[in-house]
Amino acid sequence: MTTIEIVAGILLIIASLVIILIVLAQESKDQGLTSAIGGGANESFYDKNMGRTRDAKLSRFTKIAAIVFFIVTLAVNVLSAIKK
């Protein structure tokens, strides 16, 4: 293994752990049968906006970590194909 492959492997492990932790930190969008019947109107305007900021940040970090994971995976595959 070359040092590039080792560094890429470490980056993949870190990115996957970050994705797992961020997804676990996000609140569930599913509110069950109450939301289906009531249309989700039982939340106040303040609750919706307060949750949106935190959820928006977590969603953005999830997207960034997924993009890093995808790019590093592609780079490792391209480098290993060139190496052969």
C-alpha cells in the first residue's frame, strides 16, 4: 500500500464516522399518525424555525461529508486502476 492509499483510507473512515454521527444527531422527520391526520399543524412557528436552523446545519454537514466520501472513493479507485 502506498501512503496515498493509507491517507485515503483514513479519510474514508473519518468521513464515514462523521456521516454516522451527524445522521444520528438529526431529528426524525417522521411524526407518525398524528402528523398524517392533523397535517403537522400542532407545532408552533417558533418550534419550526428553531429546529430548521439546527437541522439545516446538520443536513449541510451531512452533504459535505458525503461529497468528501464520494470524491475520496473515486480518487482511490482511479489511482488503483492507474497503478495496475
